[in-house]
Amino acid sequence: MASEHSVADNIVYNLISIQYHALKGAEVYDKYVEDAHGHEDVVQFIERCRDEDNRRAQEAHELLKQLSNGGLSSS
């Protein structure tokens, strides 16, 4: 018999997945910046990507915290 998953289970899984992948990507940005040394436009782009991933991970964390404290609005 297959186990049933609620919408909340899917939301939590999705947020954790988003957070995980954003943090995983952030691990490699220092190497990318190092590789782009001397190409300031590329360095700036990579730093923006890192910042966006960090922001995404933080927002996912905040949403997960809200869910664990009673849920998010469904609007």
C-alpha cells in the first residue's frame, strides 16, 4: 500500500530541496570567482548568483520556520 502525502508534506519537501540546492551551489562560488580572476564582469555575475542563492536559502529557511510554527496562509 502506498503511503499518502499531504500538501504540507510536499511543501516542506520542496522548500527543503530549494534550500539544499541553493546552499550546495553556494559552496562552489568561491572557486568560480577564483577561476574568473581578472574578468571583473564575470566575478560580479558570480557574486550576484551567490548572493541570490544565499537569499533564496534564507527565505526557504524562514518559510520552513513559519510552517513549523503553525503554517503559512494559503493565499
